[in-house]
Amino acid sequence: MGLNKFLVLGLIFVLVFGCLEFLPSRESSLQPPVNELNAALNEQNQNANNSIQNTNQNTQNNSNQNSTQFNSSVHRVKGTAKNEFPFGETTTDFMGYKIIDFKGGVVEAMLSENVKLFVIVPKEEVIQEAGVMILPFTELPAGEMHLELNDELGFGALIEFESLQQKIKYYAVFDLTGGEATKELRGTELFNRCSPESINFNPLICSKKNNALKEEVKDYAVVTPIFLENEHGLVLTRKIIPLGLKDLIAVEMKNESILLPQKLDQQLASELTAKVLNRRGNSEEQAEAVSLALNWRIPLTITQTENGLEALEQAETYPELIQTYLLSKKMKTDLIKLESASDFEDDWEYVMKWMNDLTQESSENIYSNAESDSQRSHREDSVEAGAATGFMSSENTEGAQTANETVQENYNETINDSDSSAEEAMNAGEGIEVSEGTPATSIEELINDVINNPNSSTAELMQAWALAQGLGLDTPEMEAKVKAKIMDDINEIIDNPNATIPELLNALALAQQLGLDSDELTQKIMDKIRDRINKILEDGKITKKEALELAALSQLLGFDDLAEKAFNLFYSLQINPECEVLVKKDLSNYGKNDCR
């Protein structure tokens, strides 16, 4: 079901820049509409560049400095993409699109070279709703101004958000096996922190559980080529959080972006490092460049070192603070040889003090943040607090043991507090687990209460069982009871003639995660999903966003005929006359785009 370039551009335009007065069918004459569309795209191009690249305009650009030369072992090509949005040829044949609200969600798409991409939007990151799109590239999204990049892991994708929010945090996970590595994680935990298929995915907690926070991510990078003319071909290196899992690469993002996975050798790592660290700019990308330099033993100049240290000073989140702590320590030991460099002789003493200060300050920031966050167990970062102090304690860092004990006391207070909700108490229990503490004795009673409560939700059952596993409180009888109750919920959804598509998809995902997805059960759910999609399309009373979501879902599930029907509906829907008023601003429905 190949769709031409014009359709792709029209699709992106309508998602990013709002309503068009017409959307021609695929059989329409291309000449006049293409000219108008390109003019509109060019008019918006600078704003789109700024949104997607998220670059700091106030930079000192020293891009003409050469990188150190090493032998090259990976295949590299020069990109030919133009400086026009979306910065390369794309396809909708394997796109991913989903409307996500405050409950969060996962979008997935198959990219070139058998790489699968998952975009996970955590709970409560979206204020109301956002259309999240993964648009795969069919060519390298880089131009003549960029350095030669590796194409062995394909061409990456464009991540787009249709939302009034300026920033939405999300995780992007590349499965280099086309999804097989992710499938192996099914059934390992019911409340899975490591599976990108799960809304509960959290790279920091996953990494702590796998003892991978100190793991060097050396062989791969995720980059974003920058197309702003005054950046001279800059390629940003995105922060990777090690998972301790083979063939999965995870990055944390806050903006729409081009994301391109790269297979590295020392030469490519050196060129990427030079491109990023020869300038002052985005702290997260520069911190990742420092990490690349250290992992590949790439010498840094005094300017590059100063820019890297300035970037590390900006760390705020737990993954960033842990990275600053580890890199500042490593720089002191691995880069001692730079003391003899001619441009380092007069600056070495103050640079060493800078590194020492960063090591201490990042540790103290982790401790103070964790003490506060561990008292707010309704939030995801309350569990991250335990992962962070638990790791620092294992490093025998000064003050870490005391901080970790304080965090554990806060968790146990939440567990023992009769006013705590089941979710808060179980989050605190998971915090105890990842901080390697001893939970209050009441945690076992809490777990049993949740599992034995007939009104417990499926999510609560999964979290209770996972917590029992993590704390060593699980029994075969408990496992059988949890699986039986969840299977009852799955059958209830399947037998409900009014079950929604999300409910049926969740039922299928649960069955897969529990290892209960027999061929018969899977086919039964798939048939119901297909019938539901077809009924909605036949009725036709849906918005453009909903039609696009059904098209992407149908592609993902292999319903090519329904995908074609959904795309046709997407293009046949006429713009609502009231579309000129793009945003309703009332207290009950603030910021919702009601355009069809």
C-alpha cells in the first residue's frame, strides 16, 4: 500500500500545522497543490526546524576544528536530504500513530533494516490528549552539510506530536531485532519496567534492576542531524540510558525530533564528539558526547572539556545526575594523559577541581532530591529516587548510605500509613526493592489485600504480584490466583459486545504478557478488533485524527484492506466549517482541537 510523497507531505502538514482547506485524493493532479503545499511548508520551515531540533541559538560554533583520526570499520554514506521539512523522504506504509491522553501510551512502528521503534509516553505527561506519530524515513535524514553517517541500522524516523503542549517527555526505544528482543521480555514480569511494550517502562528503574547503570554504551548512538544553516551540519548525540539488555537502545526525549540509530566505530564517535563539543549548546547532547569520548578513549581539547563540564553542570533528572557523577569521576582517571597536552598545561589544576566539584555536587543533588521525592509515592520519580540512592549506596559514595536509609524510612512510612492508597503503598514497596532495603512487615499484608480484593483493577494486581516477586514474597498459589483473576478480566472483555478497541488490545497484550495467548485466543481477539475497526470505518463518524489512528493500527495488525479504507476516509473527511476556531477555551475542555 505505497503512498506517494505528496500524500506524506500532506499528512505531516495537516498534523503539524493544523487544518487545510482541502486534501486532494491520491489521483488528484499534483502540479498546483504541490506548489501551494511547498510554499506553505517553506513558510513554516523555520518554526518547524526550531521545534524539531530544539537547538540553542546562542552558541559559539567552532565546527571547523578537526576530530582525531582513527581507523573506520562501519559503513558510512553522505546524506542527500534537502533543508526542507520533513528533511528526507518518508513513508506511511509502516507508520505508527496513536491518540494518547493523561493515562499515557505506547506507539510502535517498523523502520528500515528491520529495526522496530517504540515511543512510550509515561502516565500524566500529557495534559489532555496528543496525537503521537512515528514516520519512518526511506532515506538518510541528513544532507550534504552533515558528516557521513552509518546506514547499517536503517534511516530512523521522525517523531511528531499534535498537541498544544510545547514539551512532552517520552522514551524512544530501538529494537535492533525487529521486535524479537522485546518479545523475549514478555512474561518475565507482570509490571514490566524493562519492556518497551509496557506503559510501565522506565529505563532508570530497569537499569538499576539489571545492575547496568555503569554499563558503557559504546557500540551504538542515537543522533539528530540539524538542518539550521547557521549550525554548519551539526549532528546531536542523544542521551542513551543503558538497560543491560542486548539489542535495545533507549533514549529519553522532551521534544519532537528526528532520531537516527547509529552503529559506531572510533572514527565516527570521534567526529560526532567533535561536532558537539566544539561548541557550547544543549547540555544533554554534550554530556552524551563526553560519554562517547571516554568510552572510545578519544582525547579532548581544553575547549571540548570545558564545554562538556559546563553541560554536566546542568544535570537535573536522576539519569542526568547519575551520568554527571559517573563521567566526572571517569574524566579524572581516564583523561589524566591530557595533562601533558600543550593547551592543558595552564588549566589542568582548575579543570581537576571542576571535576571534583561536579562529583560532589551531583551526589548531593541526588540525595536532596531523593529525600523529597520518596515522600510523594503517587509519582513515578518516587521510585526513581530509590533506584538512584540505591545505586549511589552501592558505589560507597560519601553520604550515600545515610541518604538511602532516609529514603527507605520515607517509603516505609508510606507503607504503614493507613491513608496511603494501594498504588502509593506499592510504589513505596518498589522503592524499597530498588533501593535494596527491608520493607515494613505490613507490605506483605498489603500485597495479599490487593490480590484478594475482588475489586482490585488489573493494573493493581499486576503491580502487587510484581512487587511480591521483587521482594521474594511470591508463592505458586499467589501466582495462580493473580493469573486466574486477570484471565477472567480478559474473557470478560472478549465476551463484551461493546468492548472498545483499546480494551481488546489491552486484553491481547495481557494474554501475551502472561503467556496465555493461545492461537485460538489470539485469533478470537484479532477478529473482534477487525470487526470493530470495520464497523467504525463503515459508520464514518470519526475525526481525521481517529481515522489516521485506525489506519496505523490496521497496518500494525496486518489489516491492509482496512488500512487502505481508513486512509481513504482520512482524505475524504471535509473540514468542519467551525475549524477556524481551532481551540475551545473553557474550563471543562481547555485546549482541545475539535477540527474534524
